[in-house]
Amino acid sequence: MGLSVAETRKLNEIAALVAKDDPDYSRRMASFGGYEGSVLGLPARWTLVPVILAGALMVIGFFAATVIAANSAEGSGAADKAPAARLHR
């Protein structure tokens, strides 16, 4: 729910008075925040960080599982059976 016109006008008046009274403080406050909260409670510009991290972990996990499965297949596959076949000749 947004502010009413009267509330917005009053806040602008207060901001102008603060800027006139203490310009340095006003400058610092103007650069502070400036974002809407996201669903995760994080600033909007940080919302994608957990999503990107989760995606990266999934890719790393998939890659690790693929490498482990390939190494496991090599270890129990033709390489183990070949020496046994040579012994029976």
C-alpha cells in the first residue's frame, strides 16, 4: 500500500528541511537503501544470489555424480573382465 498524496508531500517537506539543515546527512541518507524488499526478505538486487548459488551447486553435483558414475563403470566394466578372460585361455 502506497503513501497518500498528503503523506508523500509531508515526507518531501521533511526531506527538504533535513537537506537544508544537514546536507551531508541528507546525501548519506539519499544513497542508503533505495530498494524494495523481495519475497525472500532480501533487497531486490540480491534476490538472484541464492538462486544462482543453488543452480551452481546443482550443476556441480550433477557433474560430480557423472564423474563418479563414469569411474564406477570403468572400475566394474570391461577392464575387470579382460584379465579374467586372459587367464582362462
